[in-house]
Amino acid sequence: MTVTAPSRAAGVPLHPLAAVEAPVERPMTVFTAQVVETRGMLARIAVLLNPYDVRTISLCLERCELRIVVEGNGFDAGRVAARLDKVIGVLDVTYS
């Protein structure tokens, strides 16, 4: 939910919610991989990544590329990459 502060007109007090601070930006880790097989892959990946705060999973069939965005920094990105690397059809996992 986004709360925006209304403009202050002459003599009109601001709403109490107007003082709410903006949400804190959390770091994002982006994983990319080459893929050679897609049947059932997204289901397997969803199960593997269940404990993480996954924001995006996209699969480009034209480039044979899988892209996953995980929010936060309270996890080991190398471990997540190793998990993805074990999925049949996923090759060359990188993260940044």
C-alpha cells in the first residue's frame, strides 16, 4: 500500500497517515541461467525457491534464458545458485 502526503492548503492540517515514511529499499539478487528444457521446470524451481522472497520468475524461450529476482539479503546467493544448477535443463547459473 502506498501512502502519499496531501498538499497542505492554507489552514488545513495534514492527515495523520501523511507522516508515514516511505518503504525501505531492500537489495535484490538477480539469477540468470541458460536453459535447454522447459517442461515442468518452473514447477521444480518454485518448489526449490519456496523459502526465499522470490519477486519475479521469467523464462524467455527465444533466448533460452531463465531470470529470477529474489528480494532481501538474508540468504546465501551461492547456495541458491547451486540449487538452481541442479534442476534438469538449467545450465550456467550466475547472480548479481
